[in-house]
Amino acid sequence: MHIPDGYLSPATCAVAYAVALPFWYVAFARVKRLLHTRTVPLLAVFSAFSFVIMMFNLPLPGGTTGHAVGVGIATIVLGPWASIVAVSIALLIQALFFGDGGITSFGANCLNMAVVGSLVTYWTYRLIAGTSELTSARRVIAAAAAGYIAINVSALFAAVEFGVQPMLFLDAGTPLYAPYPLSIAIPAMMIGHLTFAGLAELVVSGGLVAYLQRTNPDLLVASAPGVVQKLAATSVWKSTRALWYTLAGLMVLSPLGLLAAGTAWGEWGAEDFTNAEARQQMLQASANVAPPATVPQGLERLSSVWTPPFPDYAPSFMHNASFGYILSAVFGTGLILLAFLLISRLAFKKAQSESEAS
């Protein structure tokens, strides 16, 4: 679901950024008052969890791959606005350092996964969970359903963005960017997400809510209006300790994501359009409709707009793919934690200066 550079036209990317911008603005405004408190590790751990869980690729029908996003559990614990911030930062680190998702398409990826995913999760969860107790089994069901629906709505948004490109952006009848129309893009994206990827998000969301109900139900209050907040800000580091341990375990297990063969639909590189084996994979994954004989011109031009230092989570100095994957998970998590600490520091300084000025 990470749209690379070149698959969306500059106009589409600009619209996606424009639509995402007000959501980012509101999200950071609402989260700002928390960034100078000790709730920072809570934001960081779920941002990092989203980053790492997206490294666990799953085999999907058609020979492609997919993954959970972690937006379901992030929204339920953090609330929708903090989840938008957390998932957006995870996506930014992925795009900048690992080439997972493009720079030009970053706005679209955040719109699909962070914004749409968080808002759909929140309202679906609220609707199903109702006013039930934090430890109610109803909330586990609500979390599972919310995660499943959210990732599929996010995938549908991405499929539509892919599918409108050959309708709107052509040169002498040849697609300039993503080459497959809606009639192919929507089924190709949705079949895999309605099955394996959606079920993975369902299990992650429902399973972690059930775990938190037993270990620390106070972490579930953000998406349960009317429930009294019991969690003291000073206890957040201690409260998230088990979550950090779990995240460390996932980092060690992250090479399992390398076992899924193939590439996610719509994430083929420009070079794949001239590679016989890759073209066969594209054909099988796209209702047996062959891709263009040559690389779409716009896709080829934009695909090289940014060169990440560790493409595909494979540091060049690591000769073992599994260790490189683990190192990438650790490095990405460290960058996310550093980002939140820096943002928290800046927010604290700003609040301090405003207090002194008044």
C-alpha cells in the first residue's frame, strides 16, 4: 500500500498533500500539549510498532505481498489525532531512509493509511464498542472489526488513486504514471486486503486490545469517551515498558517478512517494466493484463527523485539479509524515538517561552 514515486502524477500528489495538510495541522495542534509530557514514549512506541509491523510482508493472491499497518491499535490507544501523527512519522521514516513509499507520494500514503485509517478506525470502534466497559469482550470485537475495515478503506483509496492515473494522464494514448485502470487496480488491491492483509490487521488490533485489557486497561481510555482517565503522566514510561519489550521481540522476528515472495501490487520499480520475470508477476497480479511494453515516461522520470540510504531495508554494508532487516528495524525505531524526543523538546521550549512572555 506504500505508493512509490512515479505512480501518481504531480497533480495527484499535490491534491493528496492539500487534503492531508489540514488533518496534519489539527492533529499536531491537538497533540502538541502532550509532547512536553511523559506521554511521548506512548506516542513513540505505537509509531515504532506501526513501522515494524509494516515490515512483516504477507503473501497475497496473485503472487504479490501485503502487510498490516498497525493503525487500528494505534488509534484505539492514542486516539485518532495522535494516531495520525504517529503513523505519519513512521511513514516519513520509511520513505526517507528505506524507500518504502515515495517522497512525492508521501502525502497520498499518509492520507490513505494515517488519516483515513485512523478516522475510520476511531468511528468504527466507537460505533461497535458503544459505552461498554474497558475490559468488555465487545471492545475486542470492535477493535478487530475497526482494524479490518480501516485497512480495507485505506487500500480502496490507494486503488482509486492508482486507477485514475491512466484515465487522466496520457501521452498519445499511453499512460504516463500507474498504467492499470480502476477495473484492474481495485480488484488487484482489494482481494489481497479483504483476505490476508485485512485479517492480519484484525488479529493485531483485536489481539492487542485483549492483551491491554488484561495488563493495562487504562491505555484504552483515549477511544472511550466518558471513561475517567486513571493513567498518570509520570507513569507512562513504566506503563509502556512491556510494549517496548514486545516491540524488541518483533524486531528480532522481522526477517520473517522476507519469506513472502513477490512485490506488493503497484510497488514495482521502473526497472521491472523491462524485466521478463517481473513483467510476468505484474501480468499474473493484474488479471492477466500485460503492463506497457516500456516504462511509463512520467513514472520513469519521478522514480529517481529520491535515493534512500538503505533501500528495501537492506543496508549495503550488511551481507546477511536477515541481519540487515533487523538492523533496519532497530534504526527506524531509533529514528522515530529521536523524532518524538526532538518534537517534544521543541514544544517544551515554545511553551516555556510563551509562558515567560505572558
